[in-house]
Amino acid sequence: MAIRKLLILGATLFALSSCTSGENIHNQTLEYTMLMPSGAPTLPLYYEILKEEVEVTTTPTDIPVQFNTGEYDYLVFDSTKATNFINKEDAKYSFKMMLTGGNFHVLGFNMEENSIPQEGDYILSFQKDSTSDKAFKNVFGDIIPTTNYFDAINVLQTQLTTMNENFEVSGIKVDWAVVSEPQRTNLMNIWAKNGIDTSKIIDIDLQKAFKDNNPTYEFDYIPQAALYVSKEYESANPDQVEKLIARIQESVTNVIENPEQVAQAIEESEIGTDTNAQTAQFGFTTDIMKEVQKDGKNGFGIVPSKEDLNLKFDDGAVKLFNTITTTLSN
């Protein structure tokens, strides 16, 4: 459940805030409901989480049923899995905008450089048949045992924090793990503090591997979390939806170009500097966020709003990705 809080953000949050129709959209309360998973997708929605009735869950498996109930005005979910719900004739939600794309990594433990996952390797992953899983299977094949999937990245992360210097979890040597940012950076920091030699861990950028394997995939990002709007809500509140999108697009620019400012805004809210409170609300701390986003590297894979990229990187990318991952496998 979401942690509710009152804002004490002042001028810190949107120093470069813009106006829509002469009104400051950042001072308005849009009064909507939203359900979303914790982790990377919360970053482009940080302002909404601080200001509005956004419910953040650490159990993403709770979200699919909501596509059928229509209880929330907005949902955030894995875009490649959401097609199962929005392409139905009686669908209650429609695609609105992509939020994140391509922050997946395949970590190899005590592996030689240029090694790749092989049949029989002990591989841990999360959310079977999600975007990350589809991309992995397309590049490396269907070689992950069903029992090695966790329901959510945060659950997998918890398991991986117990890894010892021999790269064992629960007494079993782990060969590979499929993770996402910011969990990758957090884990590398924890392992280093625990005396694990992180120089023996190789890192395969799964987005790059997928694009290298599929030259016909024309988009800069592979699709990940997207925002979906209730058709009924949008029909009744088109102006509110437009204002929300404008506000999210500005948030996106901030988290890519001004992560320090975003961190300060979070720390000046009721959440404060307490790392447990930050993790409970977002799935990461402001320190991790700044490390992953620093110098414009955008490790979270936040899809930029500039140059109409969000308009180009739409559900068409999801359809192409799903087509490729359905028909191609190595």
C-alpha cells in the first residue's frame, strides 16, 4: 500500500515548471487514483507519488486483475504483458505512454569475459514471461527453469543479497541472474560491502543484446513499464488526463537531467531522508537513484519526453517486440 504524505516541496521540485493554459499544473491536485509497482517506474512518477493518490505495491502480480475490474483511473504495468488485457474487445484501459525501457541486465558470477548463459547453468530471474524474460529467451534461449523465477524483482533482490563470496545462495552456486536497475547497482554495492569480489561479475546489457540480435527492431528502447488510463475516466476527464501527461513529461526530463533536484524534492517531503521510508515508497533510496542517474546516464531507462520520443516509442514498439519475441529464439 502507498505511504501517504503531505508535501513540503517548495520551489525545489519544479524550478523550471511550465504552465498549461495559463495555469501552473504543478500546483493543481488532479484527484485521480493509480496503482503501480515499486521500482524503476516510480521514478518518472515521483511527483505524482508525492502529490496524488498513487498506490505503490511491491506485489506486481496484484495488478493484472485490475485491468478487468476498472477500479483505478490509471494503472502502470509491464507493457508487453498488458497487451493481454488492452487488446480485448471489452478492454477497460488503453495505452497512454511508455515510462521505462531497457534497464535489464544479466549478471554472470565468476564467469570469463564474453561468456553467455548456457543450457544447464543455474540462472535466477523474475516475473516469468515478462519483458525481461522475453528478451532473455530471444537472445539466449528458453533455458531458465520455471522454479528459478521470483514473482517480483524486489524478492529476487532480497535473495541475492544473501550471496556469499563463492557466489552461492542457499548453498547453491549461482551462475547468472537477470536483474534490473536500480536493483543491479544496489546489489553491487551490497556485495562489495560484504567482501564479494565484484570484479568477477560480468554484466550483459540485455537491451543491447536484444537489439544486436534483432536488427529489425527500430526503437531506441525495449518496452517496459507503461501508463494505462481507464477509458471511462479519460472520456469524462480529458483535460485532467492531458495535464497529468504534461506533468509526467516534465518529471521525466527532471529525473534524466536533474536527479539531484529530484532527490532533494523527495527528501524535503514527508518521506524525508530515512532510507527505509524511501525504499518502502519507491523501492530504492535517493542515494541509489542519484548514482544510477548521474551524469545523464539514465540507468533507470526512463523514456525521454524530448523530441516526441514518447510519441514514437508507443504501443507500436510493444507490438513489434512481442512479435519478435514470439517468432524468434536462439
